[in-house]
Amino acid sequence: MIGYVLFFTIPYMVSPSSKLDLGNLIIFGILGFIFSITALWLIGKETYQTNKIKKYTSYAFGIVIFVSLIIGSIFFKTPLSFRIPGWWGIGIILILLVITTIIFIIERKRMPFLITIYVLIIIDAILGIGSRIPILDDLLTQPISKSTALWVIIIGGPIVAIVCGVGTYYYIMRNED
């Protein structure tokens, strides 16, 4: 649950004008934790199940619940939402980044794939801090045209995917015991 809240809080805070819905994060963090535990239990129970109809029905039910959690977390709003402007936002982003860094340092040997998630969190933190600094504010928050955004996505998306994939591969190979 803590990982869910940390992973989804920093991206919410990239834009200083967006609201951080803490209630949504807590509710869906708890529901996601319960879903994860239930999915692991279900996989354990269904692994050697000979009745294929029961097996596939339970998997389909799990997928429906997972998709409903994703859609619910997007559209569900709670009154526990607020804006964190300026220097308060920078401070909270730095605190969350320190907590995330500590978790990454502790867990990186056990879960080497965390490097990709950690890089994304660092990028979000840099954008969140930069959008709250007055000098960089105009550069990071001004709207861009759709054609520019399309070219950035077409060119930048594969580059980021390749860099993250290759970087994760080399990180895993270097730290493999």
C-alpha cells in the first residue's frame, strides 16, 4: 500500500495546479493491497485445478476486478483533495523522494526491476520541483501544440523505452548473484 501511495503521489504533484486526492490514494491503495493478496491466494489455489471452467472463470473475475480498480481510481473523487503550491510542494516532493530512495536502496537487490520505476519517479520529481520554481515555471507549464507533442511522443517514447529496457537489462546482469 505504501508503494502504491508513493508511486502515484509524485506524478499527481508534477503540475502545481492539479489537486492531490489523498482519499483516492488511500482507498485504492487498500483495495489494491487486498486485490493483490487475493490474486496471490487465487493463483495458489487454482494452480493445480483440474476444472478448467472454474479456473478460467476465477481468472476472468480477477481481471474484471483489476480493470474496475484502475477505472475507479481514475474517476473516483473524494473530499480529501487539496493543492500543494510552491515551496510546500517542493518540500513534500523531496520528502517523498527520500522515502522512495530509501525503499529503493533497501529493496534493489531483491527486486532489480525497481530501477525502472525509480527512474520514472525521479523524472516526475524533477518535473514537479521544476514546475514550482519561478524561473522554470513558464518553460514547464506552458501548453504545447498537438503536432509538437505528437513528435515528442513518436521520437521520445521508443527512445525512453529502449534506454529503460537496456538499462534495466544491464543493471540486472551486473547485479545478478
